[in-house]
Amino acid sequence: MANDFWLGARLVLRRSRLPLIRNTPQGLGQDEQGFFLIRAGHQVSLYALFLLNLSVFLTMKKIILASTSIYRKEQLKRLNLNFEAMSPNVDEEPLKQKGLDHVQLSRELSLRKAQSISEKNNDAIVIGGDQVASFNNLVLSKPKTKENAFKQLTSLAGNEHQLITSLAIMCNGQVYIHTCIAKMKMRQLTDEQIKGYIDVDEPLQCCGSYRIEAVGISLFEKIECEDYTSIIGIPLMWTAITLSKLGIPVP
């Protein structure tokens, strides 16, 4: 951080074209932001650092998460980012009726969600995501009722299904898309266990009828995935790498 400050401060004062001397006051370590700048015999305080940070703040692109999911918002906060969350205006049903491959469906929906927000926010970095729970060539929709949740979990118990997570990041007309596929092996469950789980977690708005970030993890015997964070909704490792390439400091 100290070296970054020194380089930034030098840029701030470069226009003066006067001698610039680096001086570390006694008692301050090299890793501390305690540099003082001496120019034409006058001490310039850490105000230079303030100007530098202000410049970075003003030029940094706004980040928008195209989702109002509390789980995705909590995930993105883990990257220590400042962002807004907006609800995408996308009707998913017509696309689901086209019979697309489930990976393609997930990628197309994530892209459309990002596009719906990017259209009115051209200068922002927009992040859109979608998940598809796939079992026996069927897309598992949100159950919405306890009866439907019971049916879904009964069919999944003892079997393996796929949780397909896609994320699209749009910036300056460029599109970056990534897909993670998790193999989810659910353990054998009795009717009583399934009913008890539904009463506790109430996963009525979750594809597959489970909340993996809550008690739903107890339903599983084995999970295979390149990035476990994708199971909740956002593959954070790929997201961090992509945002870094776009000039967003992570961490």
C-alpha cells in the first residue's frame, strides 16, 4: 500500500514540475501510509492520498447486480464491492418452453437478465445470473406449494441431479459468460424427513425444493463442483477474476 500511495501521490503533484522528495518520518514503517511529500520546502500532507482516492472513486465504474435475491447480494458482498441491486425485467417462461438444452437455457437467461439492466445503464458493469436444476431431462421449477416441493424431493431422494449456474457480466458492450455445473447426489430420505425439512426451510421459491445455504445441505450425500459458491447463485472465483480484468480491485 505504501508504494501504491507514493506512486499515486507523485502523479497528483507531477504537474508542479518542482523537485519532489520522499521522506519517511521517524517511527513509521515502510508498510504504513505515513509518507510525507516535500515540495519547494513545504510539507504536503496525506491530502495527496485523498486526491488520489477521490480520482479513483470518480472514475471507477458502477457495478449493478441484476437480481434482488438476498442470497446473491450477500455473496457479492464477500468480494468487498460497492454495488447496486436491480430487478431484471425478463419473462423466463417463453424461453423455457423452447426446449433448449439446459446449459444453453441457463446461459441465455443470465445474459438476458444482464442485458435488461445494461440497456439503461450503458456505463455500468452489470452482473446477471441464472440457475437451472436439471433431473432426468426435466427442468425443476420453483415448487411454490408444499405439495409440489414434496413431489420434487421425493423424486430427487437417492438420486443425482445437476444444478447449472450461469453468470453473465456486461461492460462497454463486451459480454463475459461462465457456467458451473454441480453434480448433486441427494441421500435417501423418508417421507417424514422430507415433510419435516419442508416445514423447517420452506423452500417454496427454490428450484429443486431445497435451500443449500440453509438446512438443505443436510439432504445431500455428495456434491461435486469446481466452485462451491456457484451452488448458491454466483461463482465467486470466476467473478473476482473477471472483475479484476475489468479494472475493479478485488480484493
